Amino acid sequence: MDPLTSIALYGTSDDISTVIVDGNLLKHDKKLTTINKREALINAQGRVEEIIERFFTNHPEQRKNWEKKTNRN
């Protein structure tokens, strides 16, 4: 297998140490430079909560099971 195919099929984000796009350094020493991780995680958690609520709006019978399994009341 050629090296490019190997990278495409088996590579992970950890294999990339530096990313430059249009002259902007987006990743350096395997760390993202343009994203606030804490803010991104908080936003993602908010979206997850919205998705869960929407699910229970559409499937109210499932709420009790979920609350029991996650110790929520």
C-alpha cells in the first residue's frame, strides 16, 4: 500500500502536528490554536441537552427509564 493511502485509511488527528490554512496556523505541536476548548465543550453540552429534550418531547414514555438509569429525578 502506498504511504498516502495508508495515511488516509489509518491516520488519526494525533498523527498531525501542524496545520496551516491560508497562512493561518490552526494546529501547532498537536494542539489546536484557534479554538477555545472549554467554550466548545460547554456549547457541545448545551446541544446535547437540547437533543435529549427534543427526544423526550417526541418520546415522553422514555423519560422515566432514562431518569432511572442516570439517577435523575
